[in-house]
Amino acid sequence: MSLDEVNAVPFGIGTFEVDGATIPAAVRGSTLFDLRDVIPGLSVTSQLFEDWDRNLDRIDDHLRAASTQGIVLDHGLVDTRLRVLPPVQPVGPVIAAGANYREHIIEMSVAHRLGRDDASDDELRAEAAHEIDERVRAGDPYIWTGIPSAVVGAYDDVQLPDVGEDVDWELELGVVLRRDAYRIAAEDAWDHIAGFTIVNDLTARSLVPRPDMAKIGTDWFRSKNQPTFFPTGPVLMPSRFVTDPGSLRLELRLNGDVMQDATTGGLAFDVPSLLSYASSVAQLRAGDLLITGSPAGNGSHWKRFLRDGDVMEGSITGLGFQRNAVRGPTGHLPPWQASRPVAVSI
């Protein structure tokens, strides 16, 4: 990293709807700058990855120019003149790490009685702690995939599903790739990372188990891929402006009350390890979104899940702020469930 990069004033990259037009933009302080004025032919933020470092330098030079003008935002990105879209809309699947914070795993083991039927809470905690410590020492990360249609903006409403209850929040650090990655070493991971964003990975807990397929176990497709279940953004913060991704503070509030408060120092497998492992299995592409797991403090622990009218507010150090209102189920079952016998429930 050059001295100029170290001294640069941070700016985030985002996608916004302004006056009916969708524009790629940079956000520095309280001002939004249309990047189509900087890079001719640019229409979506993912095009920046074609020459990421040079494009960031061009944006920085443009923002430093005295003649540069942008949209001054009186209330930050919560501005009625624009809609905040996901900073980079994924094309491929969301690559998601599960069970990746030690305290989260311990909490969930107690909340969902994941262990021996006759075990006490203390025994469940001890057994879960031993399991995650052993997995970090000699095992692999746990990765599942989400679908891009569930990704929405940082201020969009969250729609509770008509099938599935106990919808839970999971605030996470998101990582966006700047170039393709396949079978990369952990020490090379940073060369493949464009930057970081905020993701809230929502889960309908009642849809996770599959009692009809006990030997298969969990069903992440139906429990995590409902529309609006991945609020993302508001911006992608380039990695050159994130000095220590291992000590970022994550905080989620529900109706003003703190539910999650932790740092990325609690990750069982860190960002390079996750990226190296995921790329050992699949060919990852520039623009792919990797989410790194959620810390303790989920609804399962608090025995409180999302309801109509709730407001979630999430933040991560230097990456901005999310605010999502929660809307209740529509009351109309999809055809697949509506045609089933009443006695059958999922």
C-alpha cells in the first residue's frame, strides 16, 4: 500500500436510484458523487473490478479536485431523494460461512438444545466450546450458499414470510471479491478482496429442520433465501481504507435495544481462511459476496424473534449503517403450500 493510499480520505462505493435512474456512485462524508462523470462508460459498480486499483485512484483524484460537485446529503444516506441499493448486486450465489463465532455457537447450542438430551446448559456450553476449538485446530469452515434474489438494500423493508416462523437476525461482515479466485492460499487472499460491506443474514428458524428427512438434517434453502433476507450495504468500503478487518465492531439494535455487540476478532476462521477454503471447492468470481458468520446475540438466544413493525439497525466500524423496518406476513400462502392438506405443516 502506497503512502498516498494510507493518507487518502475514505470513500465508499455504492449503487443508488436517483430521480428514477440507477447510478454507480462514491460517497465521501455527506456527499454523493456520480461515478459516470469519472469513468466513461461505467454503468454498474462491478465494472470497477476490471481495473480496481487504478479506478480507485481515478475516483480519489476526482473527489480531491476543487471543481468536483456532488449531491450533498443533509441526513446521510437516509435521504428522500435517493434509494440505496445493494452496492454490488451479486450475480452468483452468496457464499456464506456458518457457525463461525465461538460464542455464537455456544449460545445456539444451548438455545436449540444441540447435544445430548440429558445434558445441562453448562454441559452443552462445554461440549460446544470443545467442538469449535477442535474444528478450528484440525477441521474446516462450514460454508453454505444463498441466492442473489434475496439480496436487498440497506434501508429496504424486510418481509416476513407466509411460511416459516421465528425469523432471526444475524449481522455479518461481508467481503466482496475484486478478481476471480480458485485454490488460493490464505496469504494471497487480500489480493483478491475489493472491500467490505454489512450484511444481515436473516433466518426463518422454524424452516431449518427437516423432520421429514431427518437423515438429511437442515434446510438452508428455504430458511435463508426468502425475498429481502439479505439486507446488504449501504456501501462497499475498499479494503485500502479498512486498516484492521480483524477488529471491527458489529452492533445490531432491535427497536433501539442492543442485541448483538461483538468484534470480528471473535471469528473462528478469519477472512483469509474462509476465502482460501471456499476457493478450494468452487471457482469464485469477481463481484462474489462472501459473508463471514454472525456473532452471539441472535433472537434464538434472546427468545425474541422479528415481528411486524420492528426496526433493525445494524452497523460495523467504518462501513456505515443499516436500518430495516419489518413487515408482517401477507397472509397469502404460495401455491405449493396452499394446496397441501391442512394437517401437514412445515
